[in-house]
Amino acid sequence: YIQVFASRIRFWDEQTDRLREKAEKAPVEHRLAFRQKMLELQEKRTEATDLLAKLREAGEDDWYALKTRADTLMTEEDFLGRRAA
């Protein structure tokens, strides 16, 4: 599960990079929207990275609660990524 979650974070990084490229090419009036979306993605990515570190260190009792949060975060992040693309 940890490897899957780490892979998902790398995928989100790629999406953010593509979004950054689109923002650079976008008309000025659309750049703010792209920047806002990138900030949302970056905040979720930071949360995901912190959560990944906690998952790696968690004992059995904490692991399931953290996994549930990771599952939720993956769903939210995928949704944000699709909206931003």
C-alpha cells in the first residue's frame, strides 16, 4: 500500500508539472485560475507526503486510521487533478 501511495504522489507531481506548463502558455486572464489549482494540488501533495511518512512509521493501531485518510486523500487529489487538467 505504501508503494502504491508513493507512486500516486509521483503521478500528482507529474500532473502539477503539466498544469504549470499549461499555465505558462495560457492567456493572462486564465493564469490565475491555473495558479489557484496548482496551489490546491501542492497543498494536497504536502499533506500526502506527510501522511506517507506517518504510514511508514505507524504501528498497527494507527495504520488503519492513516490508511483511511490516505484513501480519502487519493480520491480528493484525483478529483482535483481531473478538474485541473
